[in-house]
Amino acid sequence: MPDLLFATPALPLDEAGKYVAGAYIVFLVLIVVYVAIMASKLQRMERELRELAGFAETRSQGEVAAPGRGSEGQSISDSFAPHGAEEAASDV
Amino acid sequence: MYGKGLKPLSIATVVAIAAALSLVFFYAPLDADQGFIQKIFYLHVPLAITALIGFVVGGVFAVLHLRSNDRKWDAYSYVSIHMSVIFGVAVLITGSIWAKASWGHWWVWDEPTLVSFLIVFLMYATYYPFRYAIEDPERQGRYASVFAVTAGAFVPLNFMAVRMAQSLVHPRVFATTNGGLPGSMMFTFLVCLAAVALLWVTLVKLELTAKSTSGQLKRLRRALDAPPTGSSRPRIAPEVS
């Protein structure tokens, strides 16, 4: 063991404890921040998927209602369906 | 595809981390020289080892990408490096906390182990601007892989150079003389190493799953945006940011 470590006495528990707690809390915080970022990404993907599903449903309904006409005038943004509680419940 | 096996892997990681923390605080004896502050090593050293191995693994995936031109390996390489950089941040912070408690300084510039790790970390920090400065995806992947291979080869060389430099103050966990860990400490350390390595693998898998899902969503959006047959008007949909 290096000389400096031999010369350094062990810190008393009340002093060492805050450093040890600090190190482990930093690790925990990093993990939590990472998971939070991943959760926000997941939310964004879920929102986008819902948007695309709504668009696909609207387009298929439009094609059934007016065969041959197509649904060129619509965009995914235009076809946002209100995502109410009923729809949320049916998703689950 | 990437999400397969993520759930059991996550459970195994949580169990391993819980076991590791229990061993650290209820089983491993106090170090005679450093006392309670030595408990930081059970976190700091496994994080450092995992981060460095992760950088090398990123280089290996980059070699596979360059050999096969399969972009899947580029994604593996990118995510491996990305996760190792995050672990590297934890290594630097936990190491600084230990240094402050033990040496009285947050950072010591004449300590080869610390400075060499910082150099490796900063080198990989340049991976992101380097990668995203290139717009063409093919070139981006190829150049990033060349970077990952070169930097990945530098990591073990750097490690060996530091070992040969005979550090004066940085303690050695796997020393053969005057510093090797006793059995109970070594067992605890190995469990901690396994837990941190499992965490790295789980997070890499999670990130790959998220990236894959995001890519599939873009494909779906493109397919739905494509104009139907006979129509020249595209159905532009803004991507959710």
C-alpha cells in the first residue's frame, strides 16, 4: 500500500459516512436521471405511435367511406383524433 | 428484437445490485488503513473497469461494422461508448469524492491513474461532436467506427502504461504484493463488479431497444406519409420532437 495511505489515518465514521453516502447518492442520481430521460423518450414514442395509429385508422375509414377518392388532403397532423378517456381505456 | 430478454436481465440486475450493496455494508470488513471511506472503492473501481471494458467492446463492435458494413454493429458500438461515457462520469465523481476524503483534494494532477482516465474520458467525449458533425449516415457510421477502433486500442495501452508508471499514491485493488484484498473483500468486490457489469449490459440493451423502436416509428411514419398510388401530393407529417 502506498506511503500516503499508510500515513493517512482512517476517517471517523461520522466524517467518512457523508463521503460514502455522497458517492453512492451520485451513482443513484445518475441512474435515476438516465431512467428519466429514457422515460421521456418512451413517452414521446408512445405519443408518436398513437398519432400514427390515429392517422392510419382515419385513412382506412376514409378509403372505405369514399372508395377511389383516397385521402390525399389529410395529413397525420390533421387526422389527430381526440384521445379521450374512452380511447385510453380501450387502449388498455 | 433488442427488447427480448430485457425483463429477466433487469430483474437480475436489481437482485445483483441489492446483493452487492448488502455485502458492501453488512459483510465486507472495514479496511484497516482507510476505514469506512474504502467502501467507495466497491462502487468506484467496478464502474471504472466496466467503463474501460465498455470502450474496448465499442471498438470491437466498430471492427465488426467496418468488416460487414452492417449498421447494426455501428449502433452497438455507439451505445456501448455512450453508456461507458455515462459510467465514466460516475467514475470521475466517485473518485473525486474518495480523493477529497482520503487525500484532502478533489483532484491530484500528478497521479497517472486519474489523469489517464480523464484523458480517455475526454477523448470519448469528442466522439459525439465528431460523429454528429457528419451528415451522411454511411460516412458517419464509418468514420465513427474508425474513431472507436483507434480509441478502443488506446484504452488497454493506456492502462498498461499507467500500471508500468508505478503510481505513488493510487491504491491497487488487484495488487500481487502489499495490497491484495482479503477473501471477504475480494468476494464483495467481485459481486459488485458483476452487478455493475450487469447494469451496463441492461442499460445498453434498453438504449438499443429505444433506438430500434424509434427507427421503426420513423419507418412507419415514412410509409404512412408516402402518397397513395396516383397522387402526387405527399402527406407531410412533422415528427414529434
